[in-house]
Amino acid sequence: MPFEISKPMRFGDCDLTGIAYHPAYLSMLVDVNEAMFASIGITWKEIMLERNLGMPVLKMNIEFYKPAFYGDMLDFSMHIRRIGNSSMDLETIARVKGEAIWKVSERVVLTSTDTHKSLPWPDDMRQGLQRYLDPVEE
């Protein structure tokens, strides 16, 4: 089951013609990631400032299909495709009125913000993330 959330395309996320400025999508993706963790009861404030953990992106692939425009409502579905020992593969699809406009595949890794070395997912995080585990069948 994917995590789902909607976000409006704001004026500040668009160029002068009203078309989405593509780097704004990355900021939206961060918001979606943050909201997904909040939905399992673990805020990024807790992760980063209390537990001293980070989640840098190891790799990312973005495919753009159609533009979004100022005022569009973007519906995001985030699928966790794999949870490893310390990394996780995510696939996020953004849609406008049911039509996919872009897709991002990314691998993030859990690290210590003190040592910048990878760490295994804590049990509570792993358990919460399992809710959105939706592996791709090969």
C-alpha cells in the first residue's frame, strides 16, 4: 500500500509562464518523504535532532512525462520497494487528475549524523516503514 498525499502547485514553484520549475519537484519530494515518516509516528525533527540520524540520497532517477501548471493539485503516491539493512528504495509517482506527470526512483541510506556512516534501521522505524512496503514483482 503506498503512502499518499496531495500538494498544490504553488506560484513560487513555477516559472514566468506558470509551468512547474522542475527543481521545485525535488523540494516537494522532500516534503512527501517527511510526511511519510510523520505518518508512521516518527518526525524528521526526532530523527535528525534527537536520534542524530540522516537519510542522504545515494541515487535518484527522475522521469518527466508532462508539465504541471500553477494551481494544479499534485497527488503523490510513494511506494517503498525495498527495505535493506540500512538503505531503502522508494518510488514516488506524481499525478494530476489521475495522469502521471513524473516519477522518481531513489535509494536513501540511514546514517549517523555524527560519523556519517550507515546504520541499520531501528526496529520502530523498520516496523513503521513496513506499512508502505510494496515490492515490484519481477
